[in-house]
Amino acid sequence: MRRVTRYTPSVIVGLIILAATVMPAQSIESAGLSREIYHIKGHFLFYGLFSITLYKGSKNYLTPFTVAIVYGIIMENIQRMIPGRSFEYLDIIINSLGALAALLIVWKRSSILPKKLRIWLES
């Protein structure tokens, strides 16, 4: 039972990413999120957050990085079936860089991390 609660934040972030992935292009445009800079920041930040929550559950660095990359590839393939959306290799690269950057920050326990986040990750 403990294992399920460890990964609950990862599941929530993964579902948010999935919801954003299956949004039709028109919905994204009407929300004002079609600008490339929002698109890039969204990928980078959400996959960074996803990898941090996966790290919290696994307590190692390779698993979250690998899962984030594979999940990103799956999400890009799903986009092929969504009207107005497409598979983009650049998105996979940005996803991977977001996951890598977040895990590097966690690894170094940089002063960038708020105290509450450090405590949460270590528990």
C-alpha cells in the first residue's frame, strides 16, 4: 500500500500531461497557449516536475529520467491521433532536458530548492 502513495504525485502530474496532450489544437489556441514559448516552457516544466515526483517515489535518478523520456515519446505518438496536433522530435528533446535539469538540481541539492521541497524529497 505504501508504494501507491509514493507515486501518487507522479500519477497526478502524468495525468495533467496526458490531458494537455489530448487537447485539440483549437482548444490550445483559444486558451492562448499556442505560442511556441509557452509550448516549450510547458514541456520543460511539466517533465521536470514529473521527474522530480518520480524521483520521490523511486529514490534513484535513472528511473525517473528513463520513465520521463518514454512517457514523452508515448505522448508524442498519441498526438498523431489528435486533430491539429503532430509528433515533434523537438518536444521529446525538450521533455528530456526538463527531466534532466530537474534531476540535476535535486542531485546537487542546490540552494535553489525551497526547504519544504528538500524535506519532502528526503522523506
